[in-house]
Amino acid sequence: MAKLTIRDLNVRGKRVFLRVDYNVPLEEKDGQMVITDDTRIKETLPTLKALIEQGGKLILTAHLGRPKGQREPSMSLRPVAARLAEMLGRPVAFVDDCIGEKVEKTAGLLKEGDVLLLENVRYYNEEEKNDPAFAEKLAKVADVYVNDAFGAAHRAHASTEGVARVVAKRGGKCAAGLLMERELKFLGDELENPARPFVVILGGAKVSDKIKVIDRLLEKADTILIGGAMAYTFKLAQGFKIGKSLVEPDKTSVALAALEKAKKRNVQFLLPTDNTVATPVVTDKLNKKGKPIIDLNNPRTNSEPNIPDSEEGVDIGPDSAAKFGDAIRSAKTILWNGPMGIFEDKRFAAGTNAVAQAVVDATQKNGAKSIIGGGDSVKALNKAKLGDKVTFMSTGGGASLEFLEGAELPGVAALSDK
Ligand code: 3PG
Ligand code: MG
């Protein structure tokens, strides 16, 4: 890797300012906020253990949710400190602020190998503004800066970018953590020269979210499989009816351009050949946002090219799942980003689960490298209890997508070169 990593450091006795992505899902239970998925915490443990072993004094900083500069109690990192202590098997101190005297005092008392977690940096508006004065305040307790927050590396915020600049200007080192290094390896280097066939599976709601990734991967992939609602934009572009399916009518030309490019480059581009459809019915019930809940009734397979006017596509159909499965099982490298349908509803999870199983089969039986590009596909794999049967699952959502688009992430750019 072109950037410094913690393997290149010796932090003994130094205060290590470590940015992590502990933006974990929480749920309120009996008045307490409870962590429902601690993957992001778990994935930082190798970095923490390595720095503890080196004798660093660790000061962890993170954001949780989007409190927009307010001290929103439900977005406190305090429950994360408790969980981290359990997982690490040693005490984790917590200060209910991320800058100021209390932080400096506690940081000053740390001994080699001690761990301190600071309160949500987004309790300050200056964080997201990447305010230079705020970055200076954060940097007061930093001899060395380490960024292990791949999931937030697409943000040029004070704790992900500004503080690194401050530390570097003072002659301090800014290095990637081990999770950051792994993410960049799998989503970056491994896909540069992939073992072939290289099969890319893309799903999710919108073509506009994924078009840059599609465009870039058309240069690399042997096969691209498209599922999720974005397939309906392709369908519409090809002149078929899509009924009440989610669609971006203004993106049909983008879809056609991708199909054209695939043809030119001899990339196999597979769209669903059938769909699971259901009839949407507006009910009197309201959701949390006050909008009417829409029931999806009478699910069935539609094998016609057109989707009837009254129906909505909600998943790829069994024929598509089988064809996608065949392509995936023959792959040597797989990148998967985005579900095939509304997998949260088990009636519409068959397509996503079939893809998940095929990815696992290719990994376990065909020796394929399988890389899961974060977000909903990770959720779907974990839901199917298959998370530990793929090569790599990203902890990033937006960050993974931007990185796969080929963007330089500000949180990475700010680190010291080797
Ligand atoms: C994420 O969960 O995607 C990251 O932690 C970044 O959070 P953000 O989208 O609120 O910046
Ligand atoms: Mg996000």
C-alpha cells in the first residue's frame, strides 16, 4: 500500500488519535440504547490489539448517526464503550466530550496500552464542516493519527481529514489501521487484476446510485448481473412495460449507454428474465414517517417480458436466479453490491438468497475470491447466516461505493505516504 500503515509505526508511549467507524445500528429497549450489530466494532479489534501491544495510549474518536451538532442522547457512544470493553477484554474509559479540558486531562493520565473512547464528534457542527479550528482542538491529544474508519473515509470531516492535516503539519505520522488496509486491499488491489472469470453482481434501487460503478467495472468484468429495482430502468429502456415498479424514467439513456458499452467491450450483461411481482395496495395505516403503508399482495412469478400495469416487480424470478447462479458458480472473482429484491420481506428474498448461496458455493467449491461491497448485501448475507463463508465483507456503505467508483477518499488521501 502506498500509504503508511500501523505496521510502519512504533507508537510506544505515544498518544494515538484513532478514528474508527462505530456508527453501529442501535435500538431502544426499556429506555436503553442497545447495539444490534457490532460488526464494525469487532472489525477494529486487530488494529486496537496491535497498537496496545506496541504500547500506544489509544484515544478513539467516532461518530454515531447524524445528530447535526446537537447533543442527542440516543446517539451517545457510551453504550459502544461498554461493548468495546467486553469485546477487547480490558477497560475502556469514556469521556462525554471529544474536545476540551476533560478530554486532555483524561488523555494525559493514560498509560501504555490504555484505551479511551471520546463522545460522538458530530455533537459539534464543526466536525462535518471540517472546521480547521475544531481540527486543531481534536489534535491536542494526538501525537500520532491513525484512521481505521473506512466506512467514513468518503467524508472530508475534521476527525477523518482535518486532524490528519494538523498532525502531519506538526511532523507527526498519519497511518492507516489494519481494517482500513484490508478494505483498500480487497475493494482496490484485488479487483485491479482479478482472477477470471470476474463476475460482478449489482442490485439496489437506483441506476443513478450505481452507474459510475457499472461504468468503471465494464472495463474490468467478464460478466455483470443486474438485479434489484434498478433492473426496471433497464427494462423500461429496452421498451418493456414495468407496471408500478420502482423506476428512474430519466435514466433510461444511461442504461442504454451501459448496454452499448457492454456489447462493445464484449462483457456479458445479464438482466433478469423473469420477476416476482406483487400488487401494491395503499392502506389506511401510517408508517413512522406518517406516510400510508403500502401492502404488497398476491406475489407471483411473472415470466412475460412486460409487467402488468397493476403490478410491481419486487424480486428477480426463479429463472433469473438460476441463470445468475450458474454465472456466479463459474466465477473466480466475485464482487457483489446490492440486493436483488425487497429481501427484508421474506416473500421477496428468494432472489437475493439464491445469489448469496451461489456466491458462497463459488467461494467454498470453486476457490473464488468473493468480495461483498457493503451495505444491504452484507445485511442479506448475515441474515442468511452466510457472512463467514465469503472472502471479504466491507464495513463501508457509501464509502465502498465511492471507492469502487474509483474516487480518491479524503480520509485516505490525508494519510502519510510511505
Ligand atoms: C456509514 O454508516 O455509512 C458511515 O458511518 C458514514 O455515515 P454518514 O453517511 O452519516 O456520513
Ligand atoms: Mg451512510
